[in-house]
Amino acid sequence: MTGALIVIPCLNEEAHLPGLLDQIRADIGPSDLVVVADGGSTDASRAIVMDRAKVDPRVKLMENPARIQSAGVNAAVRLFGAGREYFIRVDAHCIYPPRFCSELLAEIARVGSDSVVVSMRTEGFGCMQRAVAAAQNSRLGSGNSAHRVGAGPGYVDHGHHAAMRIDSFLALGGYDESFSHNEDAEFDYRLTHAGGRIWLAGVEPPVYLPRRTLPKLFRQYLSYGRGRASTVVKHDMRLKLRQVASIMIAPSAAGLLVSPAIATVYWPLAVLAAVPGLLWAAASIGGGIALAAQKRDTCVLCSGFAAMTMHLSWSLGFISRFLTARKPTQTRLAWQVPAELDTSVDICVCTFRRGSIADTLRSLAALRLPDGMTVRVIVADNDETDEARGRIEALGRENGLDVLYVHAPARNISTARNAALDAAVAPWIAILDDDEVASPDWLANLLEVQRTTRADVVLGPAIARYAPDVPRWIRAGDFHSAHPVVAGGAIRTGYTSNVLFARTSPALEGRRFDVALGRSGGEDTAFFHDAFNAGARIASAPAAAVFEDVTGPRATVTWLVRRRFRAGQSHGLLLETRGLSRAGRLKQIVIASGKASVCAAAAVACFWSTRRFAFWSLRAAMHAGVVSRLFGMRKLAIYGGDEAIA
């Protein structure tokens, strides 16, 4: 079967459906299918769809007893998506440009992404509706949301859902049907962590009609805040600074309201309580005045109050749900069909005079492997002599492991990694460090995520285990653990402390680690970043954990600062590989310098908390590393020296 599937979730949309259906029918091809998932409309919506279906077999009416959009889209894709490559989600309450569907299908075929999202332009007709629209179309109401502030085409973390590959959608289980709001952003989080890519198209955007009154706007954003909190709880997400600022709006407003009562007791405390709320109100109202001047529309003067309504209700919704939500149980849905997988794996471990490799090999011997899986362990020794050969081969025999010892003398970690890759013959390569131990289901979980996501690279977390004598602020801050990071709509790079990748993937076959980075570090960041740019999909496997014991010199401020500074230098190197012009380099130096200054100021402001002071200080050190690299400073050498022996 060919053709695309167009899904329209609907509930009482008689005013919009006739024109929308006729417009879509004129735009799509003869083999495309339009399914209206009706959630129990009590107006003429169902009759309108049935009338169109009588004259056009491409139009179908489907019952959506769950009523919410997430369930309706899931059911439509499950029932009508077989044999089709793409589906398009169309919201009945929007006004779409004439060639929206055909342009989207051309765009997703051209870029080859899993999802193509679009910008959203809000337009109003009454005075208050125009004010709400102005707020929603600006940073005043939408912050840095790329699809709200007119960002150009490119990969993003999230956008207004439009076209999607059906196999990618179903492989991840579709929308979470426990979400009545924010189901699209929650899905995008799963998609990007599964190695999927989201492309913000440059097509003409749909027009959204906002709420006409502030009470209705309040209820809408209250639900948005609840939905976002559910996503945060479900995925144990770490909040960004701007998100924390949004959440603090409600407490700030409360402080402003109670400040007169506090003033009767102690006026300095009342000032402290009122200042955050006053700054927020002033910024919002001032922003509304600026928007009104820009648009030359007196109605837009009210956009500041609209933005305040959006901020406050979102914050209240988030806090109320965050305090009561429980992390849901993850279950595989019946229509998720994993890909077949050749389960022959070479596990590569690079070592340099570390006795801890014995524990690493014992943990690999204790792996719980699926039936039919075979593994071989390749140990690449980076020392000048091969004195460790006998000990490592003996450890392999003692633990029943198939171990291949490879001597790669250079005191250069890239040389050792490349020697291991040269010796690998299995279709899959897994890598962990010689001071880590794998959890029993580590490899099985990495492979399972690959089966369901079809990713070229799968990253698991490297979790620090702190000795009792490690300072409490280090244990509380957990500064040593590593987790995949989504940036710009995808996981764009990785690390070698816990990874599985396809040896013969077009983006990885023949690729090797940069020897020039083998003493300073960052070779793994560059390796996976280049693979990503060559088309590799990078996914995350949160359950595939390895553990690293942190003791001795690693549990010190000096070690942490050096490591974060070097990480910043590695990021600076990646920026350089983009071919920065002189102006571009200067821009990045200014940006990194500004971030370093803000982080340093935040560290000073948090002097009362050792953990928070350390967090912001280390962030400042990382951005300082970026600046140093862009200024041409030589990278710190952290491999091959005595500090590597532990």
C-alpha cells in the first residue's frame, strides 16, 4: 500500500471541519487517506465527515471512545497505517495553508528525518484575542520555543506536530495515552533519546486561534503545566535554568501578594518577598508595551497581562502535578515489533596499568545474555610493555571469558581504542572503561533499545559509586556520572564509558578515533559527533547501567575542575570543526564568556551551599575551557600520565 495517512482528532468542530476537509481533499493524492478520530462530538461534526465520506472514499470516520487526542491519533495510526510510510497530524482547530500536506510530505522525504514539525502562528480577531496572540508569538509568552518565535529550518527538540514516519511512531509506542496535554512534547523526548531526529520545516505555518478570555487562557495553560510536570516525573528529567525560573513564577506571585501582611511584622523581609514578583510583573507589562509599540496596536498593550496569565497558570499547573504525580510503569505496547538482531558482540576495554580491570572482567562474566548471544572481550593494553598480557589472559580463563589481548603501546587512549576496533569482527561493538563494572543486564538492555529504535549507536549511563570518605557535597552533586544529552533535537555525540554501536553502519564503518586527541581527551566526543554528522542515529538506554567507584584523587575539586575545563575545550574543538569564520569564532567566544560569567555569579550567589557553589563553579570552568580552546590554548593532557594509574 502507498500513500500517506492524515489523522484529524476532533471533538465538536462543526465550524472548522467543512472547509478543512475540502482543503485537504484538494491537496492529497489518490492513495492518501484522511481519518477523522471523533471523540464523541455532540454537534454536526460526525455528519459532516460522513457526508464527505459518501462522495470521497479517501475520507473515514473513526470512533475515539477515549476522547483525548493522544488516544485518537494512536488508534488511527494503528488501524489505518499498515503499509504506509508517513502520517500527518492535523488539528481541527487550526487554519492550514492550501498545500500544507503535500509540502510536508515532500519535506520529510527530502530530509529523511523521523518527524517534521512546523512553526505555529497565532492570530486573533477580537482585542483580547489579539493580545493573547501577540504574547504567544513572542518570547514574552513562549520563551525560546523555536516553533513559536519564527526560528528558521533545522533540527530541534520539539515543535508543532505535523508529519512523522509511521514505523518510528509505532516503534516507540505512539503517544502516551495517560497524557491529555503535552503528549507531543513527551513523545519528542522519547524520540530524540531513541536516536530520532526532528526537523523544523520552513513551510508556511498553520494559524492557531487562541482563547478569547483570560479565564479560558488560564485553564489552558494550567493543563499545559500539568502535562509538562508529568513528562518531567515520567523521565526523571533534569530541569534547565529557564524552566526553574518559569516554575518559580507562582511562588514569586504569592510572595508579592503576602508582602503587605509581612510588612506589618518585619518590613525588610516583606521587600525580599515582593521583589521577585515585582520584577516579573514589570518585565511582563513592559514587554507588552514594547510589543504594542512594535505592532502599533493598542490592543496588544494587554499582551503583558496575557503573558502573566500564561506564566502563572503554567507554574501552578506544574507545581500541583509535580507534587502529586507518580512515575508511571513503563510497558511495551502490543504493536511494537522489534527488529531482528545478530547478537554477536565484541566488548572492547582499553586499559593502562589498572588493577580494577579484574572487577570489570568479572562483571562481564556475570552478564545475563539472551539465548544465542555470543560475546568476545577485546582488551587493548596501552602500556609500553605487554607485562599485563599473562594476567589478563589468566583472568579470562578463570572467568570463562573469550578474551583477546591486544598490545597497543603509546600512552595514547585513541591508539588503544583504534587497536580494539581493528581487532573487532562482530557486527556489534560495546565499549566500557577498565575501572567500571557492568550491571548483569547491561548488554541485553543496550541491544534491546537498539532493536526497538534501530539506532546506530546506543548510550547507557555511567553511574558513580562514591566511597564513604568522599565529601558529602560531591556525593550530593553526583558530578562524576555521565548521561546522554539531547541538544538541538537529537543526541549529537556520545562517550566510550558505556556504548554499543554497529561496526558496519555506513556512518561508523572504518571510522577511527583521532590520535591527536589521545592524550588530552575528547576523542570519543569527536568520534560520535562526526558519526552523527555522517547520519548515525544515537539512542539512550537508561536501564543499561555501568558503575564506577570514585575514590582518591578523583574525589577532589582539582580533578573535577580539570575534567570540566577539558570538556569545555573539547566542545570548543567541535565548534572549530564547523569551519568557524573569524566573526563566528568571536561570537562563540563572547557567548561562552558570557555563560562563564553568569555561572561564576551564580556560584557566588550560592556560597551558602557547597554543592550548589560547586555545580555553578564547574559550569563556569567548562565554559572557560571553551573560551581557552577558541583562543588557541593547548588542551590539557589527562591520559598516559601517572594519574591514570588507579
